[in-house]
Amino acid sequence: MKETEARAAEALRRLLENIPILHVEGIDAEAVSGDWVPDLIARLVVDGKRHLLICEYKSSGQPRFARSALLELRNYVAQRAPEATPVFIAPYISPVVRKMCEEKGVGYLDLEGNARIAFGGVFIERMVTDKPVVEQRELRSLFRPKSAQVLRAMLRDPGRAWRVTELSEISGVSLGHVSNVRTGLIDREWARASDDGLILSEPDALLDAWRDSYAAPAGERSSFYTPLHGSALEDAARSVLRVEDTRGRAAFASFSAAQWLAPYGRTGTHYFFADEDGLRKLQAALKLAPALKGENVIVTVPKDLGLLADTVEPAPGAICTSPVQTYLDLSIAGERGAEAADHLRQERLSWPR
């Protein structure tokens, strides 16, 4: 038995031995043959009756790998062991894949402790709330600045089929990095490969995962006070933002961007992203003075200046962070921000299924 299969067998044994009416006679690895065979077969006695668990182990529990395993398990059970129970095993099985297993009538177990196996008079269900470190790391990698540039490009036109070279050119990211993003999207079934290129198949699921993993962009955040208000402030800001000068970029962000994209409720504080030169221009145009308290302008100079390349202009000079970026920033801005984010998503980020 391979080491990975041995770990899966041990996890399965520990789970089953906690059931008083169940006796584990053995958990065996099937011999390799030309035809598909399960990785493990658990031979059980339940209340005096024998029962089999037909198990397949995958080193990745991502949807793409899970789907093929579920098909193989269901076909094997239907043809060779109709009374047996199929079980999918992986290092970690996400809620999406757990639901997939339930819909297909397949039990599951992961090495983190999540499990659901039901047959006869036996029902086992366990849930672990935290994602494993490896899964968290993989998701963070998918949403890091360079990867995010690829995702933002795709979400601007989710129905488009993208070649890797096209994504590399438009996002300014290397071919190798784009290929890694492509693999991550396909493995999670958020995108599919077609003859014409890569197409987002589940943009909503992608955006949900991005939101859940999102943290404020790294950078320097400064608080200011401006004596300008209302239209005077907006006009002064737009005069700076509309200038077509690569030396000094700035954009409305967060609640301020949402006011132009999908107005929900005004806030007394105005938010901007800017580079260093853009910050200086805003300071001059808005008459900004540093404020330790009572601030009404927040300017962030992000380390990832790609945020300033992903902008829209809903009105002349009203340069705003894109709907996707604005949605992410609002989603972490407290209860009021979450409400504004939901409104923005309904208005600007609804895609046909």
C-alpha cells in the first residue's frame, strides 16, 4: 500500500472505529490492473451484516479532480458492487465539493477531519470549520497582486475566451504566472478551457472566494482634512484625476468610487488610491492638511500600483477603481460597507449564468 493510501486508510479506520455498531474487518488496497479499480475497499460488519466501502483517494480535492473520481466510483459501484457505498477521500474537501458528493450520492472524508458517510443504519457527519494552511496559502497565491491583475482583466469581460498570451499582454504578467492562474481556475472549475481559450465559467464563485480571502492592499494610508465640501471637492478632485499624465495617478476608491458606480449612501469621508505624485497633486488641489483626528479624506498609496491601472471613468474626470476592486474594498469596510458592496454587486457585477 502506498504511503498516501496508507494515510487515507488510517483516517478512515479512525473514523469508523468510533461507531459502536460497526466492526472493521479490514481496509485493503486493490491491486493495480488495466481496468480502473478503487484505491481502497473497507470491509465492514454492521449489526451482523457485511458492507463494503469503495474508496478513491486523490492527492487534490479540487472540483476538477473530484468530479472524475466521483464518476469512476459511481460507475464501479453500479457495475461491480451495487450494494456498496462509494467514498471520496482527499487531503482537503471544500464545501463546494462536499455538496457535489452529496448530490451524487457519494460519501466523503478528508484528512482534515471533514466527513459524511451514510449507509443502512449508519450516518457519520463531521465538519471542521478552519481551512487547512495549504488551502489558505493556495487561495492567497491566486489573489496576490500579479495574479489579481489577470483576474481583474478576465472579470472585466467574463464571457470572453482568453489565450494565455493575450492575458499576459493585457495584464503585464509573465506567461508562466498566467499559466499558474489558469491552472488554479480550472482546478476549482471557476474557468474552463475551450478551443478558443480560457473562459470564466463561474465568475460569481471566483468573486466570492476573492472577497472571503481579501485584505486591504498593502501600502501607506494617510489621513487628511480638507476645507472643501460637496461639488467643490468633487470638481477639484476630478480636475486632478482627469489629467492624462503618467506621472501622478489617482482614483476615487471605496465609498467614493461607489458613489459614481452604484450610489447607495453618502459618507462624510472621501477615499482615494494614488501614487506618490498623485498624492501630491491631491494635496494641492484639495488643500489637504494632515489630520490626527477629524479627517475627511483618506489616501492610500498602494504597493501594488496595478490597482491604478484597473480603473473606469463613469463621468468625465471621475476616475474610479474598477467595480471589482471597489466591491472588494467595500466588503471589508464594516457593516455599512458590506451593504454598499452588495448593492454595487447587484448593479454592476451581475453576470448571466
